[in-house]
Amino acid sequence: MEFHGNGNSAEAAPIFAETHLNCIDLSSPYIHKSVSLLKQACLDCGFFYVINHGISQEFMDEVFAQSKMFFDLPLSEKMKLLRNEKHRGYTPILDELLDPEHQVHDDPLIVYHLAVGDYKEGYYIGVEVPEDDPEAAKPFNGPNVWPASDILPGWRETMEKYHSEALEVARAVARIIALALDLDANFFDKPEMLGTPIAVLRLLHYEGHVSDISKGIYGAGAHSDYGLITLLATDDVVGLQICKDKDSKPQKWEYVPPLKGAFIVNLGDMLERWSNCVFKLHSLWSRVMTVLLSVYQHASRKKTLPIRCGAYLSQRYIDTHADLSTYKKV
């Protein structure tokens, strides 16, 4: 689950084509049509819209407003909530580096390129697990980090409600994915999957630093997401781009236009592994340009090695985030 908000900029964006995505209506009684649309989208580019998902527009607007209130706080206040080892809390600008090959800056004082992270800041919220609970020892489990209620009253309650409601949307989408893989609709509801999930809500703010491909400056570098699926709620600022064939020369990047009231959904690395590459991500890469267990196909052999979700996600987060030791403790 990700939640995007942009800063403002008067500078014009580079011209890219817009892509067309399938739109899946979760309120539709025609489940076979939804399965067909989803399967087509998964085999094509791995992105699609979800509408009529049950979260009201009024509440979505409130979540955006509360998110803005946090990112409007002074940096000194936000740094008091710096993310911890369980990936709960605040991530500063440049903390995450998704595409080190292309996110490089020339430094005139030295003779080599410097890899520079994404021009975005974020906030991680996961499933709340008390510190004295044995489950808290697992990766991505534990208590969340919350702003003080006197600084942001009602903020925690809003985000906990949104996390819970978005997780139900994810479960609904996962049931359609299961049917598209010729599995039982409730396959992903098992306790070891979405029954007790690693479900992360991440608020993201692109602070208005204009992206410049020639200088390696991106709101978010090219990447594929790590988990099962991502639900992306955006404002009305165009920024998300996808490349349907990352191996093409040159790569063709297309904007994904925002759709009011919809989630943009994209597949993650774990679904590729769990589907035994039925839903492959060779064509799935995304980036943001700021302006202003086993689910194997019935096949003769497995195409990926077994791996637990927690282990895989932990390694990917280590690979792409700054070491916490680089931040001075206040």
C-alpha cells in the first residue's frame, strides 16, 4: 500500500505518452469479466486500476490531508520519528536508492559519480504488534512509531483505519488474482499469507525537486515492487511512469494518468515467484518523475527457488535504504 502526494513546481514536465490500463470494478457481480481483465493486465504490464473498492472519497481526502500535515512538520520533528530496524517511521529525502545505475550525479570535486537517492520522503506504518508479543521478533513485526497526539491529533487513528480498509481491498484483489491463477478464490487468505500479512502502508511526499534524467535526479528511480501487490493512491499530479519492456533499446516510458477515486494496482516480485513466473515482471518497471510460500503453476519444473516473504523483503529493504548508522542520533 502506498500513498503519494506531490510538491508544486512551475517548471514544465518532459513529454511522454500516456498508457491505457484495464479498470476492474470490485463491486461488479461479473467475476469472470474481472478475472479476465486482471489476467490480461498481469500478462501485459502488471498494472491496472481498481474502482468501487469501498473506501469513500471523503475518507481518502482526509488521509491525504493528514499525510500533508505530517510532511509539513519541521525536519527536526520528523527526524524524531526516524524509521527503525523494523521499518516503522520516517524516511528522509534521499534515504532510498532504487536505481543506482542511473541515479548518479557528477561531482566536480571528485573524479567519480555519486549515487544519489530518491527525491521523496516517506513514512512506514505496518500491522501493529505489541513489543511483548512473541510475533514482534519476526521481520516487519512490532509496534509502529507514531507522532505525538498533541502535535497531530487524530493522525494515528486515521492511518490505522486507512491501513485496515486498504488491506481489505488488497484481499479482494488477491481473490481475483487467485482465480486468474486457477486457484481457489480464498487461496491467499491463508494465515501464512494475507491472513497474517506483512502489510505496509507507506505515505510518500515528492517535495517538488524537478526530475532531470540527464542528471540522474528522480522522484523515485526505476524499480519493481517487492511484495505481492501494491495499491497506489495518488493525487491529481501526473508523475508515475511505467516501462512495459525494460529490455527494449531505447526504453519506452509512459505516464499512468491518475483516476479519481481509484487505486493504481501493480504486481510485485513475490507474486512473480509464487506464480512460478506465470505473471512475469520482465516487462514491469516503474519510476516517479516529479514535476512541480508457494503458489506454483502446474508446470514441469519450478522457475524460482523457494523463499519466505519476510526474508526476501528484509534483503530488498537493506539493499535500497540508507544504513541507519549514517543518521546522527539527536
